[in-house]
Amino acid sequence: QDRARSTRATSASGRVYAMDTFDDDFDLGSAEELDPLDADNFSAVDYINRQFPNEASLKGLDSFVERLKEQQRHIDDDIHHAVRRQAACGRRARADLEEAKAAVRELFERIKSIKAKAEESETLVSDVCRDIKSLDLAKRNLTLTVTALKRLVMLVTALEQLRTLSSCREYEEASRLIYAVEELAGHFQELSHVPRVADLLERKAAILSDLRSQLLEDYASLHNPQHSRPSGVQAAALCVDAMDRSVRREVITQFCLRLLEDYKDIFQPPKEASGLETAERRYTWLKRTLRDFEDKYASHFPEAWRVPCGLCEHFCHVTRQHLVEVLSTSHHTVDPELLVRVLRKSIDFENELARRYPVDEVVPHASAEAPDLAANVGNLGLKYPDVLGKASASKGQSTSAAQEDDSSFAPRFRGIISECFDTYLSSWVQHQERQLLEDLDRTSASGTDRIVSKGDEQYGSEDDGGADQGCLYSSAPDLFASMKGSMTKCCAFSTHQTLFDVFQVFRKVMHRYVEILSGQLTSRASKFPLDSSAVRSVCCAIGTAEYCDETLPQLAESLLKVIDAAFGNQVSFEAEQELLWKLMSNANKVLLQSVNSGLDEAFGKMTRTNWAQFSHEVGDHSPYVDDISERLPVLFEPIARHLSKTHYLSFCGKFAEAFVARFISELFRCRKISEQGAQQLLLDASFIKTALLEAPVTAGSGRQMQTAYSKYVLREMGRAETMLKVLSSPDMDASAVAALLGEDRTSGESVVEVERLLALRATSDGDVGLLPPVPEDDRFDGTGVDRLRSTLMSMQGSLNQKGARTSEDLKRISGDMKKFVSSFPGITGRK
């Protein structure tokens, strides 16, 4: 078995043969296992056990061994045969390899021989071609020399003929000669260093220069009577087109300026008709001249020359020069409306010309295309027609350049006249400024400025149901209508610096309007409550400022849509909006001062009460509470009627903040408060809290306040109630108060402030006593206010255990406390 495996590994053919023989001679396994000896997991023990499963099967052991030995002998014979066959094949393969190598060597020898023959052939061909190239070069040089001599002869002849034809004004034949001369001269430009050629080129330039002058004279004669005009002028355009393009421009310019001499005689400053009031006559004169041109001169000029377009262009330049002279001497005295009217008329005139003569319809130098010179050489009287053609490559390039030249000289009518007004429009801007300010002063004057409703302006949130209408001065909508009109008028003739100057005027006007409204607030401010008319005026100032604040961004957006992009970043009314916000804030302060002034009498009753010796039974609120409850709706009613709902809600919130701060400050002014007095004040605070919640609703005709306002009043009045609860507890010492208020017991300032709060308690015998002495430094540096603010912050810390509060409310409360408490003796240091 091992020998069979090694044989199959060394020779594929022997392996196949041996396996076939083994399969044919031995049937040692079942039908499913054809070759069990080839299995990867072959086990001799398992194999024998399968062949001889019991003792009875051992009877065939001898015959089985004999079969194996016989199979072994067959395998050995197969191996011997295979080795012999392999030896014979190896010898035959070596012979074939040697034969192939010999064939390759023979092939290399043949390739080497072919390569050597090719090199010899190439050398022979090079020798032959060298002689051919030499002959070809000589022929080409000879041909070029002959052609150059022919062209030189033709150039000399053509120049003489051109001189003769020009003097006879035979322009049609002369135009063809000009093409021929230009083409022939182009071949000699590289030989201009040769004296003879340089002389010919100079003669050519002199002849064309004389012809140019003659053409200009002929076209100038068109202005003379018919009988005095030279003959042949009709064909002069052919010569002009054949010559350099500058000749055509010069002819058109000279002709147009000659036509404009009459215009200058009439409108040249300082003639009588040169003023701005006669500007429309200038444009009428041009229209009439264009009609005359069509009748008298159009037949002498090709349509491609666009002479009417050139006439309009020169007219615009002359008119611009005249207007600059007029404006430079009279722009300070000229009527701004007349200035703008002439400017708009000029813009309309420019737009009409731009539509009549669009740039994209400029006809390239079509009539200047060179004719077929070779076909007409007989008519030209020139020899050697074979050296002339229709046009050379350089001529085609020059034609392309000429088309670009046409586009670059196409007139730009838009702005050609109107741009000269930009420098002098400052007088119009100043006029608009004066007019807007005068209109503002007139419409905002006392007795003239009406109070109107905002109409459809929507305010409030979605949950408060519906829209409310505030009031404002009628001067605000009138002012913005005037500014919109000025902007529209300016956009009709300028969207650059002038429009930006108008924007600056709008800013000045808004500053002036804010000053007017602020002046009305100043005149209304007083230490006494405002009457209904005054409250209405202050509310209108708030509504007007709000209207302006909403309308200014719309005006800025309209400006940004039309103004030049270079000024886009500078168009903003943010500074003016800040002034309006400040105005609304000041107006709210006036209203707050008015309402607070109306409560002076009630708070006076509160502070005049001897709370230190108060001994009445606590059962009903104090009389001053009735005054506050009665006065608040009366004071709120005109404010609620004239303010928009948004501003009314804002005012109520600010008033509640100021009221609580004042109530706390009035408690400190009571000096001493007994236990029973503190209980009475605690009851009063509860009624006052109810009055604060009901007064805005009553004044607003039942219009409910937002939930945020109620929460704010409850939270702010809760601070005062916390103080009174401390004063109504006689057994509470400093440490207990500090714990209730959330004070840091280790802080020295906290201890002092707690003692100041406890110092409000009256003694047991009803003696008022004195407040703890204020340190000398605090009497002058104002630190007493800071310490009072610290106490209030501690109270807020106590309330934080009962409900959440925002840091923004704490900052606002502290600021208001400093403002209201700073006027109290003994706290700020004033005597």
C-alpha cells in the first residue's frame, strides 16, 4: 500500500494506471467505497476489521494475502514500464529543444542581414534626396524673387495710377487700387529696411494722406449748395471704406460737428437759450436735424456708417458740456424741481436713443471687404494677375480686428448726459430735506397732529384672543408717505450716491421726529398725576414710536432693492430704532411716574400711621388700602384705553415691579413696627395684592391679563409679606430669621442686614426708639442701598424654597430697589 501511494505521487500517468488496475483487481470494500485506500482518514486496522469482522471470515485470509501480493507484483511492473517511457520521452524533448535553438539562431542571422541592407538603402536615398532638396530650395527662392519683383513693379504702377485717379476724383476705380496697394505693400513690410522699398512705402503713405484730405474736403462740401459740390462725391464712400477705419470716423465726426455748429450758436452758454428751462428745446432741435439729414444727406452715406447714431453721440457730448457749464455757475440758485425735471427728461431722451441705436446691432465693416483683385486686374491696368488674389490671411485678421474696433467705438447713450447732474444733485437733496422737515413741523404742530387708530395692526399672543388697536399721531404715516415719495422720485434718476444721500436725509428727519416726540414727553412730565388728555398724548407717543420702529425696516428693505450694491452695507436704521426704543422707555417712565404720583396720598397715610403703638384688632384692612384700591383703576383706565395691548401688558408689569419696590421702601420709612402692626400690614399687603391683580382688568373693561402678570404680582408681593411675617414673630431671633431668609450666618454683612430688619420691631413698651446707627462710611458712599439690596436678595432666597425664580427678575428687582430707596434718609446718607 505504501509503495502504491509513493508511485502515485511521483508519476501522474503511473498513478492513474495503478489505480485503474487496483480497482479492477481488488474489490475489498463496498460499492459506495470504490477506493478506500485513497481516503484521507485511511486506517489499516479499521480496514482489516471491515474485511474480517469475525473468526469465520479468517478462513479467506490466505487467499486475501495472495491477492495482495499479486497486486503488488502488477504495480511493480507498471512502475518499471512508466520509468522506461519517461526516459524515452526526456531524450526526445532534449532533441526538440536543440532543434528549436538552432532555428532561432538562424532567424537572428537573417534579421541582422536585413537590417544591414536597410541601412545601406537609407544612405543611398539620403544622398539622392539631398540633391533634390537643394534643387527644390533653389527653385523656391527663384520663384519668390520673381514674385517679389512682379509685386514691386505692380506696386510702383498702382501708386502712380492711384495718384492719377485721386486727382480726377474717380473714386470707384481708386477704391479698388487702394485694396491692391494695401495688399502689395503688406508683402514689403518686412523689407522696409531696404532703401528702395522704404521709399515706395513713404510714397504710398503720402498718396493716401493726400487722398484722405481730399475726401474730407469733399464731404465738407456737402454743406454747400448743390451746384458748388465737386463731382464724384457719391462714390467717395468706396474710397473711405477701402482706407483705414480712422478715416471713416474722421469723416463722420467732421460732418456731424459741422451740422452742430448751428446748435452751438443757439445753445452755447451764456446764450439766452442755454439755461435749464430751455433744455427740452435742445432735444427738439436734434429731432428736427435728424429729419433734415434723412432728406438731404442720407444718400451720400452708407447705412452701415450709422451717421445718425454718430450725430446723436456728438450732440450728447456737446449738450453735456453745455449743461456742465450751466450747472457749475447756477446750481446754487437753480430751482431743484427744475433740475430734476431736466434730469428726468435727459434720461428719457437717452433711453430713446439706446432703443433706436442698440449696441448689438452695430454693423461690422461689411462694405470694406476687399474685391476679387485678380478678376479686376484687367480693369486696373496692372500686369501679373497671378500674384494678386481676393484677400490674404493678414487681411482676414485685420477684418476681425476691425469688427472688435466697431464694438469698442459703439456709443453708450445711457448716462451720457444725465451723469453730469450727479455732482450737482446735492441742492435737490437739500431741498428734499427742507421740504420733509417743513412737512414734519407742519403735520406735527400742536393742534394739527391728529390722533388716529392703528387700524388693522395685530398684537398680543394667540391665546389672548383677537387684535387690539393702539393710537398714534397722524404725522407718522404722513411722514413715511413723504419719504417713500422722495425715494421713488430719486430712483427715477439715480440709484447711486444721490439715493444714499436721500437715505441720510431720512435718518436726519427721523432724529428730528424723535426730538419732537421727546419734547412732548418732557412737557408732560411732572410730580402730579397726568390728566386724561396728557395720558392720551403719552400713549400716542408710544404708539407712534412703535409704528416707526415697525415701518423703518420696511423702508430700509425697499431702499436695498434699488440702491447700488456698493452702498448696501451702509443702509440701516438701527441707530434710529434705538432712539425709538429709548423714547418708548421714557414714555413708560412718564406714565409710571404719573400713576405713582397718584398714590402719594395713600402711601402718606401709611407712613403717618404709628405702627409702633398700633393696638387695634386685626380684622379689616387699613384706610390707605381703600385709597390704593380706588385710585389704581382710575389711573389705569386712560392708559388701558389708549395703549395697545402689548404695551399695556408691559406697562402693568413695570408698574407692579415699581409698586412693590415702593411698598417695601415705605415699610422702612415707618421706622418701627409692632407685632400687631406687622400683622395689620400683612393683611393690608394681601388686599393690596388683590388690588394689583384686579385694577388692570377693571381698567381694561374686563380684558383679562396674562397668567405671567398674575404670577409676577404674587411673587413680588410675596417678598413684602415675608418681611412682615418676620416682624410679626416676636420670638424669632437673628439666627432664626437668617435661617428663614436663607442668610449665610458666617457672613458679616448678612448679620448686619438681618439686624436692620429686626430693628424695625417696636419695643415691648411701644417706644419707637431709633434704628441701628448707620456706619459713618455708609452715610456718604451709598453702601446702605447695597446692604438693603442684599437683604431683599436674602428674602428672595427664602421664597426660592417655595417656588422657582429667574435670575433676570432678581436683577431687575435689585435695580429698582436702588432707584426707589436711594431717596430715604438714613439709608443713602442724606440728612
